[in-house]
Amino acid sequence: MTRQQVDSKGVILCADDFAVHASASLGIAKLATMRRISATSVMVLSPRWPRDVALLQDLRGRIDVGLHLDWTSEFALSAGHGMSLGSAMLKAVLGGFDVGAARGVIERQLDAFEAQWQAAPDYVDGHQHVQQFAGIRDALVQVLSRRYGERKPYLRISRAPRGAVDLKSRVIAAMGASALENIAMNSDITRSPGLLGIYDFSGNELRYAGQMAHWLNVAPAGSIIMCHPAQAAEPQDAIGVARAQEFSYLSGADFPAALTRAGVRLVRGGR
């Protein structure tokens, strides 16, 4: 490493929603090839996953590839276990998900991941942060411990660090960040120290650039900044415009300069 790299802090930049649609998969693969991200989370219930996995094969070992555990997308609804985010949050608050049933859902998604990737995921997180919901979090830790032994994937803890906390991040964390962290720690599962990249998907590319600069500055070493890029805005995608703006910024010349100013290097997580 250069002296500058030694002095910099390592941060994971994770592109969520690989395989949600073709534009997202293509954009994420391009950013990974450019070394503008260091991880991506896969929606394995999407019918695109078996074909889009080919986009990641040349990136094996260069980025972390993880499971984006899914209960709330249209793919989860089609799979028979899905529900709206509001319904999932209410269920989590009013007693939680059935742990046995949740284990089955998690096992099937891990099976779908491994069938195409031919390896365990480097980490597990959740679409709309469901990995933290009551019942799901307990089942997830149980499954990872049983299935992977001493080489468990690491877990995203969806809690914003000091300096990046707002109302949305407080609500996300309140859905079980501390509880997941505690049970994962008791099972010797590596956890990320914080999550950044939480915003309302509004504004233009300039606003996103300003937010990214702030996240880079306040991110603790080893934390995750999530993003949701796509090559173009898909009309059926509720956050399609934001995805295209994120891709434009992350693939442009200003982002590497922002990394340098913040003293950040993009790294993979660790087991």
C-alpha cells in the first residue's frame, strides 16, 4: 500500500438490489469493474438472477457478493411469503415473525444464491432492512450458525453512526438493529459497525454528491455506505430516477475526488 492508503480509512460501498432489473445489474457490474463499489447485494428471488449472475463472474474475489434477504418486494410476493413493508413492520412490532417459518424462507434464499454463485454469500443484509425484524433476525442467526460453522457471512447492522442520524435512520434502527447486533455477537458473527447512505431518494445529482461527501466524512472505518445505482431510470421503478442519478455520480470523475478529500478507500468486509 502507498502511505496515503495506509493513512486512509476503509469503508464498504455496497450497491443494493442487484438483479432487481437489467439496468440495475448492468450499472452495478460496471461500477464494480471501475472499482467504484466494493460490494453488491443480490435479490435472488428475481427471475433475472440466474442470467445476471454472469455479470459478476469476472468480479469474483474483487468485491463482496451478498444475499439481499427479501420479504417485501414483488418477487417475495410471487414466492408466496411476501408482504408490504408496512405489513412487515407491523408484524415485527406485534410479536414478530414465526421463527420456524422464517428459517425456511432464509434457507431457500440461501439455496437460490448458492445455486448460481457456487459459493456462500460474503455477507447478508435485507431488502428494506428486514434482516433486523423480530423473528427474522433470530432465524437468520440460527441458519447462518448452523449452515456455515466457523466461516459465517458477516451481517449488516442498519444503524446510522453518529453524525448521520435522521428520522428515517432512527426508524430503521428501531426495527431491531441492537437486537440483531447482540444475538449475532453471541453467535460470533461479524457485524458492520454502522450503515450510511440512508436518504429519501429525492433531489438531483448535486444533492446526492453533497450527501455522499458527508457520509464519507463521518463514516467509521469498516462501516457500510449503501447505494442503489442503475444505468438508466426504469419507468416501473419507484426510485428509478434516483438510481440513475446515483450511477451518474458514482461513475463520474467527481466521486474519486470525493474519496480522496475524505481520506477514504473502498474495501471489502471480513469474515
